[in-house]
Amino acid sequence: MLSTEAGVDFYSQWFHTALLQTYPREVPPCRVALPAYRLFVYDQAGPVFGSLSGLAGGSNGYPNRSERRQLDENWRSMRQGVGAMLVRGEVADEDPQASLPDVVCRLFRGPEYSVAVGARAASDDPSRFPAGVGLSNKREPFTVRVKGVKGPVEDAYLYDIEKATINPFKIRKEGDDWILPLENTNWFMGLLRPPQGPAVASFSAVRTLHAGESAELDLALLTPMRGKAKVQATLVGRGLEFAPGGASSVTVSLPSKATLVVPAGTPPGRYEVELKGEKLVGMKRFVEVE
């Protein structure tokens, strides 16, 4: 692991951090030049620009900033299931093109599915912290043309990162391109799933809880399954439990419901609940405990 900081990197022989700092919404140049290169986080540019760079992390250097925390948590929740794709997938040579000039998009491809990531940022200059790292106040429908998806696409899913929701996505094909219609979001991912690709699942946001309280989770399977087969998954509550039994991790069949419990004596804070599984694209949520 190599780490440096600031423009002095331009005077160093073996580091490129300054390139990322100067162009923070771009895919890191070393990732394009060296396929094995990975960058795991760059928090100064914030989660919106980080999502366009294919970074694994959010803005963990500033987790408590009010301007950034919700954006950061939404990004970390939505990207959890597709994180391996964003980090290890192939970056397409040609970016998806939006019908609005201030929407920037990227395409990441892998053997199991492709992900188009897009955002309409408040500024082209993330150095205007914190005003420049958020989302635009402008809002209007637009489309995104995605080129370079390899193989057929059976279905698609819209990750509305602003609202932290995942839903089936109606897209259409024009020639060899896919057209993604966006209506009311300035930050999104479009997952394009081929036949025999992994199933996609989600669960609803969890209300604020207190120690000793519980909440029911609605675990949704978004991918239609042939016949009556169910998908097995693992539900993990870090610092929390599931009833009955009080385990912090349980095996569930999708679709189904689960009961989340905040144990007595749990300190106030923010806790994570994650839904994951083999051949499953899941997600996670943050739970506020007061």
C-alpha cells in the first residue's frame, strides 16, 4: 500500500496521488494503465466524485460532517453489493453519454453484470469544499446512452443513490446501445444483468430505534425467479441481533421478513445491517440508535 498527499507528488518519481487530487472525478490514471492497480478510498473529493472514480470507500475522513454524512451513507449502502465490480471491474473506454451536459457517467464491466454510475454534481470543482462536493439543485428528466455492454441483458435495476432505493429499471435498446431513462434523481447506478447473472435483492430503510426495541425488515427479491425457487442469503447486524435467538447473523430465504432487535444496553450510535449472499447482489442500511 502506497500513500502520499498533495501536489508535491508531482516531484516524486513513484507516486501519482496528485493526479487524482487534481482530477478527482476521473478514474485514476494508474487504474487504466495498470489493470492490477487499485485505489481504495479518497475522501477529500467526497462520495459523489468518489462514485465516478470507481473508489471502494466513501468519505470516511469526514463521517460527521452534516453536508456529507447522508450522501456518504447512501453511497456506502447502495455500493455495498456491487463494490467488487466497481473496484475490480473493467473500466469501459467510452463513458456513457447523458442527454444533459452536466451529468457525468462511467461504465464498469465484469463477468456477472455491468454497472453504469452517474451524477449531476453541484460543481465541476470538488476543491470547493464542502459546497462543491454535493449534488446539483437542478432537476429534470434525462437519458443516458450506454455503449460497450458485452453480451445480452436480461433485466436492469435502478439504484437511486439520492433516495437509497433499488428497483427494477425499464431500459430500451437502440442498435447496440442501451438507453437508461432517469426522471427524478441526480445520482444513480444502473445495473445491467445478463441471463444467468446473480439475483438482486434489497430491504427497506429502518426507523430510528432505542435500546430494547425491534423492527421488522422486509427482505425483497427483485429478480424474478423461475418456478418456486427461493434465494438463500445472509443477514448481518453489526452490534445488533435478530429474533428469535439473538444471533447477530442469520440465514434467510428471499423474499421474506426478519426481526431486527437492538439489545438492551446498546450505546447510541449508527449501526450497519447488511444483506449478502453467493450469486446475490445485496446492500446494507445504517440504523440510528438513540
